[in-house]
Amino acid sequence: MGVTGGIAAYKAVHLVRLLIKEGHDVTVVPTEGALRFVGLPTWEAISRQPVTTSVHDDVARVRHVALGQNADLVVVAPATANTIASMAAGLAGDLLGTTLLATEAPVLIAPAMHAEMWRHAATQANIATLRSRGVHLVGPADGELAGGDAGPGRMSEPEEILAAAQALLAPGDLSGLRVAISAGGTREPIDPVRFLGNRSSGRQGAALAAEAAARGALVTLVAAHVDAAVLDAVEHPSVVVVHVGTAAELAAAMKDASASADVVVMAAAVADYRPREAADHKLTKAEGGLGRIELVENEDVVAALATARSQGRAPAGQTIVAFAAETLPDADDRRERARGKRERKGVDLLAVNLADAEHGFEKSHNAVEVIGEGGAVIAEASGTKRQVAGAIWNAVLGIR
Ligand SMILES: Cc1cc2nc3c(=O)[nH]c(=O)nc-3n(C[C@H](O)[C@H](O)[C@H](O)COP(=O)(O)O)c2cc1C
């Protein structure tokens, strides 16, 4: 565990305790800066391991590479702006730097700094570089910062960092799978203030993303107008959220994400049609443009993704799951329609749910049937959307 020179270093003491309580062997590698905040004896006492900060200590055991080579996970908490920049540049000026270059284990960082430092283009570019190399992030949280300021930059709480570390250390049954999930409802502009939309809240898609990440998958969540509160529940080092607005934007983002995804789940409600033209000014009654809006058909995203797969523009063995919200009150009728849809679209699984006043959209609970090969109902699930998500992932694993 790397500790760097921020006020939050005192909270890292608690994190070391938590990791040890969970049974992990922790070697603390503080920077010189970190030792200005919490002294070496504290780290040695709390971790019950010798602690050094320089590459010139304990040279006989080649600690500068051995620590990284032997680690199952490297956590940097807090990660200062300075250390994040060093990591992005690949600097090896101290024991933490050499350890980070020598390790092939997952790396998890918990950034902590003032909001201005976090928002700075240099820090954001460094974070993007680290993400692109597969470094996992937890936080930073939005909240009170040292010196009475507030904003994004506060280190995540030790319990949250522990959970992210545990997820990386104990891979779940979706470990290593890259998944692309769409969630929410698209909006097709009529004019600058109006749109054609739908009632999808994105909760089921968000639950699928959270469940997949908790079980070890690397998730790209393409979110169309999903509330921040719903997305909060998906915050996880392995989830990247891509925000989109219209059906065309969603199609482009999903094609992009699906090109390298092992599993694709289309849980978003995508508009079938859009106004032929979006007016560049607010339409008025007097103009008469509102009473009659001409619509043109949008691309069928699910069918397009299935076609991409059949043409080899997706990883071999990709699984595609689609959703159908149906208002037909009779379960047999819904099932029949879902079977037809599954065939037509060329997907592996189709999760069909009843959408009425009590079920489906905007609700925390859901009930689905999963239609598979030959139109068979291979899974049924009802409960919270997270429970339903669990059942859907089980069904996906069952056919892979
Ligand atoms: C009181 C105090 C608090 C600091 N807190 C932070 C912080 O939270 N985040 C940060 O990036 N830098 C912080 N700094 C600045 C770093 O200590 C400084 O950039 C240092 O060079 C970091 O070195 P390191 O990354 O090798 O530990 C703080 C400095 C002081 C004096």
C-alpha cells in the first residue's frame, strides 16, 4: 500500500487496519511526503512489517522490484496530484515509484487533493492516462476538504477503498469479462426546449452495471438521461459511465463499447422514431409546427449490434442480451411477442418485463422472464432491480 503526502494519510492508517483485519498482508510504502504527515513508526506498528521509503534501504532483498512483483494488489491511498503525475509519467524516483513500475498486479488509487487541483487539466489528463492503462480508481468523493473548502477531491472513506480492494482481490464469477450496458431513456429533440422521450429511469440498467462490477466485470455503462442519484449507486472502480442524449448518440456509444465487449446488454429504452428536423428555435403555436411533427425511423440499435457480431466486428463468443417492456396483460402473450422479438433481432437472451402502473418503469422492483434458445424461458426473476440483475447475469453465465 502506497501512502503519499496528503492530509488524508491519517485515514490511510485506518485502511491498513481494515485490510489486516480482513486477513491481508500489508506492506506500507510511504513517500517522503507522506512521512511528514504520519511517521514511520506508526506504519511499522500498524502493518507489523518493516517500512522503508527509499530504494537504497534493504538493498540485499531488492525491495524496489520485489515488493511490486510479489504484490497481489497495489493500493495508493491517498494518491496526491504529484504522485498521480509521477505514475502517468512512469517516474521511479522512490520506492513507491519503482514498486508501481515493477508490478503486474491490479493497481487501485484513491485520489485526494483540493478540488482545483483535481479539476486541473493536467491532473485530468494524467487520470485519463492511468485509466487507459487499466489503473482502477476509487473516488474522489465530493465533500469537505482540508482548510474549510469543499468540492470533489476528498479521499473516499477507508471502508469504501477496502470494498474496492476486496473486489479486485477476490474476483467474482464475471471476472475479466468486458461488458457494455445501456441504460435510461433517449430524448429526441423537437426544438431547444421540447423532446420526445420515455419513462425509463435507467434503474434496471444501473443495477445490471453495479451487479456486474461487484462480480468482477469491467463495465461500460452508456447512460441516457439517468439521474445522478441512480448513477451514484453504480460508482465502482470498474465502471466507466458514458453519457448520451439521443438514440443516435446511444447507438454510436454502444457500437463503440460493443466492439470490445464480451457481453452486451441493451437495457435502455431507445426511441424508435425522431422528429425529421429539430427546430433551432422554440416553436410557437402561431407557427403551427407543434400540432404536426413529422417523424423518421431511428436505427434499430439491438439489430445493428447483432449484425456487427455476425460480421465479425465483435469479440468471438460475444453474448447479446436485449430487453422488452410489454404492456400486454397476459403473460403468454408477452412471452410470445418476446420470442418473436428475440428471433427478429438475432440476440441470445431477451428479458421481457411487464410495464404497467405498478411494474417496470421508474420503480425499484421488477419482474422478468428471460427467453433463450428456441424461445425457452430459461430464467424468471422478481424482486429488487439488483436481484433481477443478479438473475440475468446468472442466465448469461449459464449460456456462455
Ligand atoms: C498540509 C498539506 C496538505 C497537503 N495535502 C495534499 C493533498 O491532499 N493532495 C495533494 O495532492 N497534495 C497535498 N499536499 C501537497 C503535497 O504534499 C506535495 O505535492 C508533495 O510534493 C507530494 O509528494 P508525494 O506525492 O511524493 O507524497 C499537501 C501539502 C501540505 C503541506
